Amino acid sequence: MAVRRRTSVPSVALRLRLRCAALTTLSVFVLCAISLAAPRRILPVDEAPSRPDFFTFRAQLQAAVARHDAVALMAVVHPDIKCDFGGGEGKAFFEDFWKPGTAGSRVWAELGTVLALGGTFSSADAFVAPYVFSRWPESVDSFEHVAVVGDRVRIRTSPNAEADAAGVTSFEILPVARPTAETPEEWTAVALSPTKVGYIASHLVRSPIAYRAFFAKRDGRWQMLMFLAGD
């Protein structure tokens, strides 16, 4: 007479638990893989046209920056403007630091770039530029990443415009790689994988902690309340 083997209930339950655990682990792995594969992007945005008075103010400021008009620039600087995180503030400090009246002042290039990169309103009477700062995702380390500020930007295998292309990217957030001593300032090293480094022309990427400007409408006119970098 054949003896029928009975499967114990505990062993069946155990196998089910193990199978569920395996499926859960696989699901987590797949989700992580998808997350890592999906690029993080920060698309350009400029809300200035929604407020004609600010749009006109900014256009006038951009024209002043283009012609290096120190008088026009200082006219929009708020008396208590914040210039850094170390206590540097006030109109006199701003003028002494940037020296807009002297040839070769860096303020024109820095402010011109900030204004050209759009921005967003933080309230009805407050505008923050550029969008790379105002729209930066809080979950991404601002010290360890940069944003690509162009469409179909080539990533090179070495810091040279003639180097082979390692890929193409558009408005993507990329981790910064440690540059070598031979990496010129005109190029930014980015990590394409844990072992692969690529290079992008520095004018096509921007850090969220680079210079940014805060504008607000005070006493009936728009003024620049902050112009600083860092964190």
C-alpha cells in the first residue's frame, strides 16, 4: 500500500513567504534600475512676461548691462542689497566689490548670464533668477550636481572640442566629477557612471549655487535686493 506524503502547512507557508520576499526584492531592484536610468531634467522657464512691468524693468536692466552702464545699474540696486553670506551688504559694499565703473568688471558677465536664464516669481512682487536656482529640485544635492542649460549638448570624452562625443544631453541634471589638474576652466567634468567621466563646455552647464539675483517691487519700483553666490 502506497504511503501518501502530506505536505506540512508550515512548509507551504514558508515557501510562499520566501517567494513573496524574492518578488519584492526583484521589484525594488527594477524600480531602482528605472530610477537610475531615467535622467533628471530641469527645463528652462521664464515667468517674467506674465508681469509687463517687471518684464520692461528687466529689459531695461539687460540693456544697461549690455552697454556697461554703471549709473543705470546702481540705480536699481537696493540700499540694503545682500552680496554674500558673510555679512557683505549695502549699496556701497556692492559698488566696492564689483567696481562697475572700472574696465573689466565681472559684474556685466555674471549679471548678464543670470538675467538671460529666465526665472520665476516667488510672489506677486518678487522675482528670482535664474531658473536653475529657483526651480532646482530639493532632493538633489546642489553642491554635487550641475544643470545642462542647452538642447542636444555634446558630452566629450576629453576636455577638447575635437574629442569624440561620449553622448548628447538636453537640460539634464548631472553629477559633477572630480576634475584633474589638466582640466581647463572652460570644461566641466561630469560623471556618466561610477567609472566613466565626460566633459561639457562650462558655458553650457550651470551650478544652482552660482550667482543669482532676487528682485522685488519696493516703494513702487523694482529693485535688486540680492546678488550672490554660494550657500
